[in-house]
Amino acid sequence: MQKILYGLLVLVPIALVLAVRGAADPVVFVTSALALVPLAALLGRATDAVAGYTGPRLGALLNATFGNAAELIITTAALRQGLIGVVKASIAGSVIGNILIVFGAAASSAA
């Protein structure tokens, strides 16, 4: 599984080249979305490694901060382009997703 994950890192420069060359928007979007998967996994591993040195409190803060990096990047890019509806949808989706994940984890551990 890790080989596949690291294999997807090849999509990072491919997405950048496609965007610069003016490829079709759906192609750039799909390539960029797939490129984010291994980057998010690497970021999660890095924050876990740092948390091992800093302790549980600071580690949890780092994990919560960097765990929402994608939303922060999307929000910043959308605000620069005046896409307030995208920002609202991103925040609402993040909140709903986190609520469902927390409730699902709590419900499954209670059963």
C-alpha cells in the first residue's frame, strides 16, 4: 500500500506541468486531487513523528493544525479569486465531515 501511495507522488509535478501548459480544467483537477492524497499522508506521518518528540499536547495541536491544511489552502485560493460560495461550502463540508467522523468513532467504540 505504501508503494502505491508513494507512487502517487509522481502526480505532483505532473499536475504542475499540466496547469502551466493550460490543460483542460477537469484533467488538472483530477490530477491535483490525486496528488494531494500522498502529500496528506506524508504530512500526517510528519506530524506524528514530531508529536513523538514534543509530547501529546503539542502533538495534538500540530495534528489538528496541519490536518486542516487542505481547507486552509482551498480557502486562501478561493478568497483570492472572490469565490466566497466555495469557501462557505468548504467550511460547511469540513465541519459536517468532522462531526460525522467523531460521532461515528464514538458510536462504534460504544458498541
